[in-house]
Amino acid sequence: MEKKKFKLFDAVLMSVVVVLVVESAAPAAAIGPSQFFWWGALLLLFFLPYGLISAELGTTYDDEGGIYDWVKRAFGRKWGGRAAWLYWINFPIWMASLAVLFNEVLAQIFQIKIATPVGIIIELVFIWLVTLISCYPIADSKWILNLAAVAKVVIMLSVGALGIYHAATQGLANDFSGTAMLPKFDATSLGYISVILFNFLGFEVVATMASDMENPKKQIPQAIIWGGVLIAVFYLFAAFGMGAAIPSSQLSTSGGLMDSILLLVGHHNWFVVLIGILFMYTLAANLISWSAGVNYVALYAAKNNDLPRIFQKTSAKNGMPVGATFLNGIIATILVVAAPFIPNPNIFWAFFSLNVVALLGSYMLMFPSFLKLRKIDPDRNRPFKIHGNAMVIRLMTYVPLVLLGLTLILTAVPLNGSHAELNSKLPILIGTIVTIIIGEICIRHAEKQVDQK
């Protein structure tokens, strides 16, 4: 029987399912009406070159190592290990942030106050439930992702539609005039731009479907472009709904979405509870959909002796990377237990922004790797190749790289020295430094393990 070919619609749907992250809608909306400008600008200046570059790398070097393999081929094993570490470590930090958010949404929709010890227990149950499910192939729990895709669309469309109704009947909580939508360059607004970049990441998954496509050279860029546009539309539609209900200065990065639903509906009812339950469900599903990808990258790096051997451990039954998976759960556990002692009023944002910084850091290594591989490996067959002269290729590499660097600084480095900014950014900066140091220790330990053989 002839194998079914992956159609363009399938690739677009998969990209939307993997990349669309509901919990990041509120942090993006916190930028205010000017976020519409940033979405458009970053769609052209970051997403388009990122999508095309990841498509070329993913179809040219289709090993299991993904971003680790690309960086290693370009700059050597140590830099490959660093890319793999940053790509992997973002996941347990993200898991901790979503566990905190799960708790907050639970309290919101059921209108209860959760004591700190009880909250930690709920967060640990969330973490280890996700961890155990992630020990099995995604094909065994495909229904989880399919249901999550439906839930995400329902949530985004509900918030946006309610926002339009609110605007038509009661007016807008924010100014959506032309001048208000112009970009603001204050530290607070610019600090949230990293979330928009985060919302675009993950499209390299589409490139792994090349062998199942009828015409990957044509379908991959189409899937990436259409997927990116659809995701931007969903985010902006939901962001408008939140902007219609709550002034951006008062929008919470964690509870903003549910606060918006409550204000738009007008009172607490069954619909608010339903959206809340769907939202909590997508938090777990997001992690499950990403777990295999990040853990396989760590596994591949460990097999090449660039991360410690613990990452090599796989399940005897299904070959899943259980070593990396259980480390996810352990690190996330440590973070949520330590959370009450972190001097930041918004723990979700502290963890979430740290996870964003780590992930963006790994992609900062991807862009120069693309340019280097073009130079040192020009004769390799590239099923999908970006066309353009040397200047165009350099611009496609350096513009996104500069944007990544600037957003990392704006997210993690206190610039004005105010008490509020220090409380918000200092834990992120310290967390970033600690994360990098631990990564270097892990890479050095992996080298020693090779020497001891």
C-alpha cells in the first residue's frame, strides 16, 4: 500500500498546533495596542527569515539532533552542546511556569484561595502527570493534542469575539487609534517583545515532514508562511479581546486571559469555568507536544558525548528518552518548591521569561550556523534552498540575530535601575547566569566521562 503523503493543509495544521501557545497571549497583549505594529514588523523581519532558514537546515541536515546538529557541524562539539543545553533546559523552566499558572487559573475559575502548601502539591501533581505522559510516544496520546488544538481555537476565538461585542456595546478599555498603535520604546513594552518572538518559534518541526510531502521544496515554505500568518491572526484576535476589556497597564501577564473573560462575560458562570478548564488543559498539552522534541535533542547530544550520560537513558519498551524526561520533572519540582522564596511578585512571569531567554539563546546560535554551513558545506544537496545573493542571505541571518540579542537584553537586564525593574528582572538575570554556568559544568562533565572510557 502506498504511503499517504502529507498535504499542505496537514503541515499548516500541525504548525498551528505545536506553535500556538495560549498562555503567552496575555504577556503579548500587555504591550498594548502597539503590539499590532510589533507583530507585523517581527513577522517580516524575524519570522519570515527564521522560517526559511529552519526549513533549509531541517531538510538539508535531517539528523535527530536538530538544532544541536546544525550548531555542532558549524562551530564544533562544545557549541553544539551549549545549543542542546539551552534548547533542553528551557523546557523544565517552562513546565514550572505553567504549573504556577495552572494553580492561578484554578483559583480564578473556582473562586477559591489556595494556601501555599496546597498550591505546591497541585503544581507537583501537574508536573509529574505531564512527565509520566511524556514517557510514552506522542502517537499513543494523539487525541490529547487533537483536543488541545480544538481547545486553543475555541479559547482564542471566544476572547476575540467577546472583545468585538464589548467594543460595540460598551466601548474599548484601550485606545486603538492610529497613533496609539505606533511602537513605544519604553523598557516595559520592549521587554515583552521577546514573547512575540517566542510565539513564532517551533516551525522547524514542519521541516521534519519533508520526506512525507509530495513537493517539500514548495510545500515547506508555504506551510511555514501560512502557519505563521494564522498564528499571528489568532494571537491578535485574542489580544484585541483582552485589550477591549482591560487597560494594558493593568493587564496581568499570568491571569490576564481569564480576567478578560470574566470582564467580557460580565459575571462568573458556566462559560467562564469551561474556558478555564480548556485553558488548564492546553497548558498540559503544550508541554506534552514539545517534550519529545527537546528531549530527543538532549538524547542525541548525550549520545555524541556533549551532554552527560544521564540524558542517554531510554525506555527499554518504547525507546523514549526517559533520562531527559525525568530530569525535566526533577528540575521543575525544585523550581516550584523554591518559588515562594523568590523576590518577584509575578512568579509565572519570572519563570516564563527565563524559559524564553533560554530558548531564544539556543536560536541565537542557529542563525550564524546557517551562514557558516553555507560557506563550509556548499556542495551538499539542499532539498529546499533559500535563493538570493550574498547580501540578502546575510541580512536574513543578521537582522533576526540582532533582534534576538536586543530582546534578550531587554528581557533580562535591568536598564533604568528602578526598584520595580530590579524586582522583576534581577531574578531573571541571575537565573540566566546560573543556567549558563550549570550548562558549562554539564558539558565539561560530559567531556570527562569520555576521557574516563
